[in-house]
Amino acid sequence: MNSAVIEVLAPRYGIAWYPWAVQYFFLIAISYSALLLTVPGLLFGKKNYESLAKVALLVTVSCTLVGPVALLADLHQPLRFWHFYANLTPWSWMSIGSLLLPVYLILVVAYAWLAWRPAMQVQAQGEGWIAKLSGWVSLGQWCAPRWMLVVAGLGALALSVGIMVYTGAEVAIVKARPLWNTHWLPVMFVLTGLVAAAGLVILINRLMTGNDQEVNEQSLKVIVVTMILSALVAALWISEGITGFSPSVEQAFASLQRNPEWRAVAIYGLLVGIALTLSAIAMLRRPGWIGRSWIAGLLAVHIGWTFRWMVLMEVQTVAKNTAGYYHYAIEAGSSGLMGIIGTFGLWLAALLIIDILVPWKKSLQASSH
Amino acid sequence: MDKIRRTLLGQIAKLTAGAALVPLSSIAAAGINDQPARREGDPEKRYAMLIDLRACIGCQACTVSCHIENEAPLGSFRTIVSQYEVEHEETGNTATFMLPRLCNHCENPPCVPVCPVQATFQRKDGIVVVDNEACVGCAYCVQACPYDARFINEYTQTADKCTFCAHRLDVGLLPACVESCVGGARIIGDIRDPNSQISRMMKEHYNELMVLKPEMGTAPHVFYLGMDERFVSRPDAKPAIWDVRDQQGEEIGYEFSGH
Ligand code: SF4
Ligand code: SF4
Ligand code: SF4
């Protein structure tokens, strides 16, 4: 079969999931990862992790609130979202997700509410509209027993596992896209989510709480460990493809064959990954450097977001049926750039509103007992 | 792709075309991502299409008539005929290969179980349809179809795809593409009826039939006669897409140009 084939006529297929999907996957991953970071300080009440828990709690609440908005926006018929609940479809991962998400959101908000409540009650004693609002939000001066916080926290944690599994499985079961169809994808979503969450915690710590060194150190450690694990997972995925152990990974490689752009992406990913890991290690080792953790924080957030962009957007440009690749140019309108900026804007607004209304830097309920 | 792999894929293609004829017993909904029960349609029938590539002249009459019948937006297609130029490396001779593509109305359609609101479903006669009153436009089914047979219709903002012209079949008419096929290459019919033209042709050419992407395990029900193994899966070809432009020179049929 010595022949050269040219595809003369084929339609261009557009992408079907828009950048909104990247925003959702990014925010929800940060949400469940930051929730994990609150556990030692808030749920277990470990004193030396309390500062970390404070920042992480703010991060998890703000991302949990904004993530679902991006998800809704990715539907082409967002006003029909109630169809999810009118037609329960237990065999569809997306339907399962639509059930988990609201429960998760409520539990995270309850957990944060209970943690912030004692400080809000103190604030309610003061003068002015913020005090009045705090009084309403904290629903009176009664003391919520600690078990309530523990129950809400454990519930949120249990649901967060559900979110990790469903967001990963939803994408990984799509056989039609070999680059998605691997059981390593859900693992990678969680690991890069932790990297990004720790990075965001470092950034907020730098911008809003005076660069607490303990928080920097703990977050950098999370970054180093998860980056090493990510490298391990990537290596396993690649070896599955090279050895042919997984036919779908093999197909995934074949689909990118001889494509210089994808090769560039792989090299870039490798370099940024190494840069982040090494710089995080260096910052941990050299006492003077830890104050500049925000650089590692920025890199970490960049990795978490770009991983999702590559996986969810760029993979859609790999043709399923026809030769070659589709070109995806990000559009300026609401399904493109405005969507990305809008989501981040909304998140920033959520963060600032919480910052104004909630004395989140005061001690949490965990230590008030 | 090397020669051995290609031949192997070709073999699988033939085998799967055979296996698809054994009707799968109806699968009850069980685990996640399993096929749900079928609904509507005539349980006595199983529609399928046979495309005789030897008779296809690549005129795109099917593409156009489908477009008109089903009012698809510009640039989105329920069926299209891919065209390839094949050049023999030694002799330099060229030949053209035409490949009509449409929804395969798979026996194991991955687009169905993913749908979160049961808007996409398979009828008892095998036809896979979308209820676009129920569809939320999540595009999960578009991702799940290995054949790019689905798209989000920019007018309705819901999933759209070939239905074998179910609205015509149900009243005894042929699908638009079959009706207009210049070469008589498209044959549609009920494969449960041993006397239908499609059943007779499938019996006659049983060993030559192939389906697209058999490795996906979808058991397609569009069968190709006169298929070249190199085109069964994503072809190892040089893309030379011609941009489709309207009178103003604006590109059409391209994702972000129209909205
Ligand atoms: S070809 Fe695609 S859209 Fe058609 S039934 Fe198969 S998976 Fe579904
Ligand atoms: S786009 Fe419509 S038909 Fe397709 S999976 Fe989503 S809701 Fe179902
Ligand atoms: S109308 Fe018939 S002959 Fe013409 S391109 Fe379509 S399938 Fe081929």
C-alpha cells in the first residue's frame, strides 16, 4: 500500500464544550482541594495548621460558590437546567454530578458558616450595617456545638470525593477521545487541583494575610508532594501508551503523531513542572526565600489551569474522524474570552464580599473550644 | 499506521460487521454508563443502511438534500461525503475515494447513556434520536460520539444528528439522502426482514462488509461495501480542507464565525 492520501473535502467540526467548562473544572477542583487543606486545622483542630485552614476555607467557599455558575453557562440551554432534576438519569455521570453538586455546595457553605460563626457573633455586637448583617447571618447568639461543624465537614469531605470521582469519570469514560479515555485522568485532575489550590492559598496568603510563613511552608510542601506524584502518574500514562498496555493511550499517542504544536506543549509542560517543583524545594530549603513563595504560587495556579485548558479545549481540536486538527481560536464573546474573564471576575467579587462581611481572619470555631 | 495494524483493523472491521447482525438482547439499565432501555419505534424492525461505495460518485446530492430536508444550519451536516485523493507512490496514478458519513445508529451507541436528561435515546427500531424539547445542550453526546455525527444546532441550541429521516420512514418514505442518491449507493431498510433489499445484499456480500471504527465497540449499523481498510478509522492522510466562504468572502462552516 504505497500511496499518499490527501483529504480533499471534510467539514470542520467546532468545539462543543466552551472555555466555561475549563472554568468549572478549575474552580471545582480548587474547591475540593482547598477543602482538604482545611481538614488538619479546622476539623482536627491542629493549632499549627489553623492559619492554613483560614485561608483555605476562604478559597474553598469562594470557588464552590462560583464554579456551578460556570457549569450552568456551559449548557447551550441554561434555563433548562431543571430538566436534570425532572429526568433523573442514574446511568449518566453528568446526571449523578448534578445531584452531588448542590449537596456538596450546601455542606461546604454550612461548614464555613459554622467555622466563621463565633467571630460573626462577636462582630454582630458592634455598630453599623455590617454588624446588623452579621447578626442576621449568624442566626442568633446561641452557641453551635462543635459536633455540628464536624458533621458538616465530614459530610462535605464525603461529597467532595463524589465530586472528584464524577468530574474525572465524566471525562475519562469518553472512549471517542482517546486522550481522555484513561483512568489516570481523574487522578491527574485531583493532583493538579491540589497543586493549584495550594498555589492559590499562597497567593491569598501573600495578598490578604501578610504572608504568613507557616502557611507558605505548608502549601509549598503540598505542591512538592503533589507535583512528584503528578510526574509519576504522567510517567505511568506514557509507559502504558508506549508498551501498548492500554490501547486507548496508544491511540492517543497516534492521534498526536508528528504534530509539532503538541510536542511543544509536552515540552512546555515538562519544563514548567520541573521549574515549579525545583523552585518550591528551593524555597523550603532556604529560609530567606520562603517570603517569595508567591512566585511558586503563580506557577502552581498556572499549571492547574493550563492542564485543564489543554485537556478540555485543545483535545477537542484533535479530529476524531478526519485527518488533521481543527483550529480553535478563542472567541471574544461570552462563550470565549469574556466567559473566562467573567468567571474570574465573579470569583474575585465573591472573595471580596466575603472579605468585607466575614471576619475570616479571626480565630475559627475549631480553636474557640 | 503500519501495514499489519491496518490489515488487523480491517479484519476487526469485518468481524464486527458480522457480530452486529446478531441482535443484542435488550439491555436493561444497570450500572453507570450502561445502555438504558429503548423506547418508542417499532420493535419488529431494525433499520440499517448499506452504502455501496462502488456506486458513489461523490456528487454530494445526499449532503444537499439532507441539508434542505432537515434544515441544518450552514456549516453543520447530518451527512457529508468525505473525499480523498489517493496517489500511488510509485506509479503516480491518482484515484479518488468517496466516503459518505452519517450517524451509524450504533447497536451500542455511546452517545445515549451519557445524556443526563434522557433526551438522546434509541428507539426500538434501532434509530437513535434526540428529543430537542428535553435536551439541555450540554454537548456531552457530541463528545461521546466517535464519528462526529452530532453537533449543537446553532438555531435550536440543542443536539442535532441524522435520524435516518425517521419522520419520513414512519410514513413510508425514504430518507432524503437515499431518495436523492444519484449513484443508487445508499440502501436503507429493515434488517429483521429477510426479504428486504438490504438483507439480501448483506447476505450476498457478508464477507466484504465493513463498518467505521470497529475498535470503538459501538457496533455501527451503517455498513460499507467496497470499503478500503485505510479509511475505516481516522485516515492517515494529509488534510487539505477547503474553507467554505460565502459571497462576502466570510468563512462559513467554521466554529466561531457565525455567532
Ligand atoms: S454514530 Fe454517533 S451519534 Fe450515531 S448512534 Fe453512533 S455514537 Fe450515537
Ligand atoms: S446535548 Fe442534549 S442530547 Fe446531548 S447529552 Fe446533552 S442533553 Fe443529551
Ligand atoms: S448522493 Fe449518492 S452518489 Fe452522490 S455523494 Fe451521496 S451517496 Fe454518493
